[in-house]
Amino acid sequence: MPFVLFKCDEAIPEREKHCYVKAPGEDVHEYLPAANIATIPGSLTERGCSYCGAKLVIGGAIKDCIQMIHGPVGCAYNTWHTKRYLSDNDNFQLKHVCSTDMKEVHIVYGGMKRLEKAIKEAFEAYPNIKRMIVYLTCPTALIGDDIDRVAKKVMRELGDVDIFCVSCPGFAGVSQSKGHHEFNMEWMRGKVGEYEPEITSPYTVNLIGEYNIQGDGFVFEDYMRRMGIQVIGHFTGNGSYDMLRGMHRAKLNVVICARSAGYIANELKRRYGIPRLDIDPWGFEYVAEGIRKIGAFFGIEDRAEKLIAEETAKWKPKLDWYRKRLAGKKICIWTGGPRLWHWVKAFEDELGMRVVAMSCKFGHPDDFEKAISRGSEGTIYIDDGNELEFFEVIEMVKPDLIYTGPRVGDLVKKLHIPYLNGHGEHNGPYMGFEGFVNMARDMYNAIYSPLWELAKEDIRNDEWMEELEEEDGGEESGADFSGMESGEVGAEG
Amino acid sequence: MGVVLVEKPREGVINPMYNCQPCGAQYVCIGIKDCIPLVHGGQGCCTFVRLLFAQHYKENFSIASTSLHEDAAVFGGMKKIEEAVKVLVRRHPNLRVIPIITTCSTETIGDDVEGVIRKLKRTFLEKEFPDREVYLIPIHTPSYSGSHVKGYDTAMFSLVAYLAEKSEPNGKVNVFTGWMNPGDIREIKHILAEMGVDYILLMDIEGFDSPIMPDRSGFATGNTTVEDIRDTANSTASIVLCKYEGFKAAEFLEKRFGVPAVVTPTPIGIRNTDMFLKNLRRITGRRIPDSLVEERGRAIDAMVDLAHMFLADKRVAIYGDPDLVIGLAQFCVECEMKPVLLLFGDDASKHYAKDERLVELESKVEYDIEVVMNADFWELERRIKDGLKLDLILGHSKGRYVSIDYGIPMVRVGFPTFDRAGLWRYPVVGYNGAIWLAETIANTIFEDMERRKDREWILNVW
């Protein structure tokens, strides 16, 4: 069975090529869902914009720089307090965001003077912060503001500050993915090589495409420390602006999210010859495999094995407890892109679950190649899924749990289906050995919650009275309600 | 002594307090039944507003995007509106209203939304759906003008101006609530029911507080219908509870259809709720019932229990939507607290500076109230850094780190309040709102006293 056209999509038959059900013997090259192409207007897409990809996903996680959004105030407001990426810098990156608050007069006459003032004011407000990222948004791109020129001027005048500019108007590209790409390429072009980091170990890596959601990156930083490996650039969770300018000094690029940051890894390879190693950070087997590969690269296999043994001994019994209870449960993964293929085998092979449907917002065809190769037959694979399709898929596959965002989660709870936050995580970290136990724990808690049984029950239904009578076996009960009209017990709804 | 008005002395914004226009417009439109707003702009303009609504309500709201991509930025985005409307109408058989909300990008490009709507009616709706009325309503909300407050006002005006139609008098009162929570709406409905007033609520968003039902039918929806909005032209009067969020629509109904517009102070606190009831009495002739007098008495009783012992002289900073901020400041004065700092987050300063409620406040207090126009959270934080003493912050969750990092107790009020559970269920308006506010403020202060071991023993016997 190749592509499917959902009933809700009859009016937009072009959606058919985005939705695929895997059948035995089929080749992914024959039936690869269309991905990373223009969204159908009005289809209730889950996609964000290019600016969101650059700011909310990548730049915003850097812990020691000011975020300056050159546009109307909403772009700053709406991408603030919407992420859970932590840092060891008192979470400066979560607490602050700046905007040039563009008004009509600036749209007409240009906003560069406004930007210059806003930049200087922000550096004045945060005297200890000397780094900044400036983002170009829809209107400031349309009027052609030259943010680079402003940044260079301020850098010249103030002397001790450094500013990175990224052009990521929301209309660029088809999703947030374009913003990831822009940030990657611009950072590589403009910033990498500018800073010489202090080297403290013969083994050095960049952790690329890891955003320290709920401390995911702390887990990996700890693994690296325990193996005696220095992390130079953590791109970008808990990342430091200057250390990220020194990424060219690492000996290995460990890539975690290939979709959002594979670009910079490729560029580092091309320009500096630093090899790229992609790992899967979720699931015991994947994590162990990743650590082994890193160990093998540096010839410190013993350290890798020691780490894996320690962690496995600590966490495996806990995972096994959950595995017994999660085996056979049906799950959907509706997230951004690569989590589909990162998670599917870990859930299926290690926890015995069955991933019945996967949808991503901004994945590219290569993400689908991987997801479909790793995923099961009979599973539904959707690019850029929308609300109506989700309803239909739920009816088709009847999942026990959905990993998705909070908003779709709020929708499916009404259908008595638990959701877990597949972006910001319910109670992470989710990466590494302990993280996978956390995931299993969250899944167990969600699926086995007593609330779902309660939600299903319609207390207007009088079956319980009959059951009670059967239980009583005709014996006289304490109270006599026989004279009461049914309407007095519970109003009809 | 009095109200001191100042402007933010900077050009840029550090930690924004207000959102942009399209957000306010989207909030109005999700209050309509069988409506999917269509945001004409980049996808983020709707995806992140949807997320914001979900953060606050833990509910999903369907809002569509025209998904503006590069080609549209170059050649104009009108084709995208056409495509989007067609997809929405074809896929959602019960859909009756599609407000088309513009953004900064599409206003800059200069798309002719009205022209597209005319074309769609002629070439699509009349041909493909001759038996079905779907209203396409343009709402112009460039993000670079005003704030979500203006966006709310503009959207309400655009909808009413488009749909209102004179027929027979209906004996109802149009109630323009402004940006409120379902708890507030429930309280307003309660007051109207007690008064025996028949009404049209704009917008009836009580259904945003939606249940999980056994038959899986519970979803968050707005409940104001097209018919309701159409009928606003036939009402006895309009009453506006938030001057900056709804007056423009009421004013239109007055000028166009002779429906008198009454602006009542946002009914936060006893005196303002009294004014609301008296205005209803004046408009409809209905007497204020004993039941509401009792509720009023209960609220005053609750406030008396707390005011002189715990609340008196507490120095309070308040930020948020202008009507909410002013109403809360008036409430603080009623409870003997000192609203020493008020912050408005947009550039409508000329209106706020002349607000009669602020003028009246000035005559009541014997200390300075600083009012910051065009404010951001840095204006609040900087003052605290420079030594401003505050006992309490009243405002929405975007300012949470000011409270957390400076150890100042804070009561979350308004929108969004995503860092506290379920606040949207409780009213701040009406007598019940006054009770909730006074007691929540008191309990927050109590917890702070205990945490800091500051006269916490006073709570042993009270």
C-alpha cells in the first residue's frame, strides 16, 4: 500500500504524497513522502517559521549573549518562555529577550537607527554581557534593513562586544528548518575560527545539534567529562558564544540532531577536516553504541566500556521494570523531524512498544528515509500533518499514547488519549541512560493514569445500578431509593 | 502627590510586556462559534500565538495560516489567501466565519485583502457553495502598530462593522467584555442573570474552560454566533467593560445604528462593580436584586477581614492590559494598598495619560503613583535594582523572573498566566472577583511571610 489520501484531505488531494503506510517489500525510494516543500495554505499546519528555527531552536539556547530581535515586538514576545533549554549561567538565556519594537515610522523610513540604539541600550542594561545575536524578521527583511552594517558599526564603536547577525525572516523557506540552515551557515561563515579556546584534553569534541532541553546536554557533557573528553562547542545547548567561535579546534564532531545542525558539521568537515560522527542519544543500545564509537575514535575504548557498564548497572533494572509494563502499547510520534527515526527503534526494540504513526513538521526526505527504514510495516508516516489528519489517524490506529507538542496534546486529551511533550519533554532529561528511564517512566505514568478510566465512564449510564443489584444478590440494601424518580438521582445531560 | 506619567526612556524593548496586534485579533476571533481565523503572514504569526493560548488555557484553538513563503513576499500573497480560504471552506463543512487577519509582512507588501474577498465571493463561494454562507472578514492588524490591545479593539470593530445589521429591536444589551478569562465571563453572565438582563456577549469565551467528556465531545470553543454579532445593531445599548478593548466597536454601533455606547469602568473591585450594576440599571430599568447586595456584602466582609491588618500600605507594582491595570490599581486603593507603579506596554500613551480613572485615582491618594508608558519589564526591574521597595507585583506570567529573582511576592493576573494552574477559571471582575483577588493576594503575602519568617506568628491567631 503506497500513499494514502485521508478522507479529510479529499479537498486537498496533493496531501496524498505526504502520507504513506509502509507495506512489506516496499522500497523507501519508491514511496518516499514529499517533505520540506511548501505548506498548503489553510491546512492548519503545525509548522513554525524560519525565524523560529533560528532564534527559538538554535540561537536562543546560547547562554551568554543577548537576543536582539529586529522586528515588531511580537516576534520577541512569542518566542520567550516557550523553551526548556537550561544552562549553567543562571538560565540567562531563558530570562531575557530584546526587541527593536518596530513601529510604522520605522517601516517607512527604515529601522537601522532604531536597531543601533536598541543594541547599545541592551549592552548598557547588561554590562556583563558582551555578546549578541541580531535576528532579521519579516518586515525588516522586506524593507531591506542592513543589520550587518549596524552590527559592524556598533562593534567598532564599543570595541569590546561581538555581534552575530542572522537573516531569518519568517517567510523564508517552508518551515523552521530554513532558519536552522541559515543560522548554521552564517555562524560557520561569520564566527567559527574567530576564537582560540583553551585546550585542556587531547580528546576534544563539538556536541552538535543538542539543545540541553531539561538538561539533556548536561547528561552528555557529564559522559564526555567522565571519558576525559573536552567539549569545545556545544551547539547550542548550554553553549557559550565564544566557545562556539572556537569549534574549529575540536577533533571530532558528535552530531545529535542531524536535521537542525548537520549543516555546520558538514562545513566543519569541509573547511577544517573535522570528521562527523552521528549518534542517537535516546535508548540504551543507541547511547552505548554512540559512546563506543566516540571511544573508538580516540582510542579510549576502555573508558567508554567503563562508562557504559556503570550506567547500565545503575539504570537497566529500572528500565526493565517499565519495559514489562510498556510492551505492546501503541504509540504515535508527532514531533519536529528527526525524533521519529531516533525514537522508533528504541521504543520498539528496547521497550517492546509499537510505533503506529509518525508525523513530522519540518523533516526532509532523508529524515523519512531513516524513519521508514527503521519503522515498522503498517505504520503511518506523515509529513506536515494537520489537525484533521490527526483525528483520522487516531481513529485508524487507536494509540495508547502520543508524543507531541503541548497544543496537539491539549487536543488529544479530549479524546481520552494521554500525550507526552515530545519537544520540551514532560520530566526530562530524556537523553542518555537515565533519560531513557525517564521517558519510560513518563510513558508508564501517562498510559496507566487512573484518570483515563474515569474520563471514559459516563455516570449517567445506569449499568452500575444493575451491577450493584447483581452483587447484592437480591439482599435488602441499607437504603431504599426505590421510590425516587431517576431524574432526582442525576439530571439528564 | 499624585499620578506621575513617564515614558520609557529607551528606543528598544528589553523583555516585552505586550504582544503585537495580530495576537489580539486572534484572541477575539477564537471567541466566535464555527470560526477559524486565517492569519495572513508567516506561519510563526499564528503557530506561536496558538502556542501562547495553549500555554495559558491548556487547550487547542484552531487558527490557520496563509503560509506566506518567499514567492509571496516578492509577488504578493493574495493567491495564498485564495488557496487558504478554499481549503478551509472545503475541508470544514460547519465553518461559517473566516476572519482574515493581516500581519506586518502582508501589510508591508500591501496585499489587497478586500479585493481578494470580493473575488472569492464571486468566483468561489457563489459558484461552489451557493447554499452556504461563509463570511470572509478582513481585519487589518499590522504588527508594527500599537499592540495586542489595539489588535483586540480593531478586530472587534471589524467584525461588528462587517456583520451588524439593523432589523427589529431585541431588548438586549451588548456586553463588550474586553480581553478576559472564562472565569470573568462566567461572573459577568452570573451578574446579568441576577439582574435579569438579556444580553449579547462579545465574546462568549466561557467555553474555553472545556471539559473532557465521556463521549469525547468536549473541545474548547467560543460561543458567540454570527447571528449574535449581526443582532448587536438592534440592542438597547452597548456596555463596554474595557475601554481600550471594545470601545471602537460600540462607538460604531452608536454612530451607525443609534445603539448608545456606555463605557463603564472595568468592574474590578467594589466601586467599579457597583458602577457596572448601576449602569445596567440605568440602561435596562432592571432593579439591582438583593442577591447581588448580599454578594457585595460578602466581598466587603472578605476585604475588611484582610485590609487593615495585612494589606494596608503594601506597595504594589501592576502591569498588563491597560483596563486591567487601572482596575487593579483602583481595587488596591479600596483595600488600602498603594499601587505605586503602573506599567503600560504600548505607545498609546496619549490615551492612557488622559484616562479619567487615573485622574480620579490621583484625587484619592496621598502618595505618588508612577505610571510608565510604553514600558517593558526592564522598566520594572531597573527600578527595583535602583532601590524601589515593592511588597507585591500584580501581572501576567511573562514577568515571573522579576518576582523570582528579586524575591517579590506576585499574584498572577490577566493573560497569560501559564506558570500557575487554572487561574483562567477564576474571576477578577464582579464581587466574586474582588473576593478572589483580596484572598489570593492575602494568601500570597502569608506564604511570603512564612518563607521569610517575617511576623509569620501573627497568623497563629487572626
